[in-house]
Amino acid sequence: MPVVTDRNQTLDVLARLQEAKVVMPVFGYDSLMNLEANLQAVKEFAQEYGIKNPVLAPSITFGYEDMQQADRVLRWGSKEEGLKVCLSALDILCGTKGATYYDVVALPHIDHADAKAEEWVWSKYQDKLATIMIDASLGDRSLEENVALTSRMVNKYQEHIVIEAALQRPAVEGHHEAGELAGAETDEAYAEFAKSYVDKTGADLIVVELGSKQQALGWADYNSERAGKVTEMLGAAKIVLHGGSSIPLEQLKSLAYDGVIRFNIWTRLGREGAQAAAEAIVADIDTIRKGDTEQKYYTRYRNSHFDAQVKAWKDVLKSFGYERLAG
């Protein structure tokens, strides 16, 4: 089906997932290879389990100081050109009847968009997006500043885009930890802060601190109890979990039941793909040095990277019960 960029259609997709107790997979990417590998993983998984119209959200950051993915797409091209390339590729791969991934429901997302510096990006490209994370937690803003800025952006753009917002700045490995919210010493109190934040800002979805950390791999202790308290307080599944790679696979099975509706992941997929590619290059280094008669230098790297990412992503999908989308 065409790439979803309509707010009402996006909300319908979220409702479908919530009914099936399935988390929407949100994957970061910084190249066309990564984009296609993740589309392929979801397509293969859907074929194996009989899922019609599988859902996923390709996610790219623009000016996010902890990782600018749009800046990596092209060697010398601008970030905006990189973003254009990826959004155009998504239309080619998914948005045209008969395209390779036309049966995949893709909802393009810009992640961690600075609520001031990047407003021009989502204003210019809002007709190409299903969702955006308006991140007013950046810039060491206070919670009050976060609320005021997020509310202003929600009022301005929610008519067109489903908006995700951050109650506090998510932890990032090697950069910063998640700060404590003053007065939120218990999970119940934290849930009250989350409810107040959603009520004041009007955000559709909320990022809360559940023990995960971005750019980390497999060590976190996911706080299922807090997620449940937040969902109970909100009355619906509205939680977006960032730093998915830091949570061991065995802990992912309860996400949808705890009210997590979107699950962001990148580090595990990128790292496992890169390791496989490096090993393939090293194994064939003599052939490469002497000269490959078939001239498949890039193909060696791409295929190994691609296949490893597909496998890693399918393992993650299985871990949080994506097969339930088959009904």
C-alpha cells in the first residue's frame, strides 16, 4: 500500500496494533542498505507467519546531537539531501503498486527533532511523514520549558502529524544519563507526571524512562512495572520505548501488554550487520587485493551486512510477539 503520511490513517494503524497487542517496530537507519534490510526483515517475517500488511516505521534523525543519521546517507551531500534520498527511496520501494515492498505498511518518522532548531524540517516535509518526535527535552530545558514548547508545537502541527514527545531526555550511552524527575520517587508518582505531561501538551505518544539507554547493547533492566503504571494512568497504550537494543531479547515479550506501542531500535541491527560485513571483507581480502574478476567489491560488504541485519531484526520481532499481528 502507499506509504502512510496521513494522521488519521496513522492513528488507525496504531489502533490495529493495540488491538493485536503488538508493538510498532521503529528502526533507525542511515543508508539505503539499512532501509531495505529492515523492510526485507519485516516482509520475510510476515510471510513466515501469514501476516497481511505488516507494519513498521522507518526512522531517521536530522540534527540530533547524539546521532545525525541524515548526515550519514551521502558522503558529501547535505543532511537535507540525505533526508530527501531516503524519503524518495521509501516511496519507490513501498509506495507504488507492484513495488518490492508494496505489501509493507511503512510510516516514515523523524526522530529527536529539536523543537526549535528543526521546526523548518517538519514544516517543509510534513506531507512526507506519519509521525515525528518533537524533542523539547533537548538543550537542558526544564520540564516547564519542555511542556510549554511541546504544547506550542503540538497545537501547530498535530492536525497533520501524529506527535511523539519526551517527558525527559532519554539516556544515551557514553553521553548522558536520564536525570531524575524531582518529586517522582515512585513509579506511581512518575506515572502522574506522565499523565500531567500528556494532558498539558496534547502529545499523542510519550517517551518515558524505563531503564533503557540509546546506543547501548543488551544490558538494561526494563522497568515493566513503571510502564504498566504509566499506561494505567494514561488509560491507553501511548508509550514509546527508545534504546531498544539495550534491553535483552527475553525481556521484550511484555512490552505490548505494558502499554508500549512503539519500540525504537538501531544499535543492535547496525552493529551486527557491520560485524558480518567486516568478517566477509577480511575473509576475501586476498581476492580483493588481487582483483575481483566480477567487480563485486561493494556487493560483498552489502550482502553480508544486509543478511545479518535481516536476521537480527527477525529475532527482535519474534521476541516481542510480532506474529500476533496475524490474528
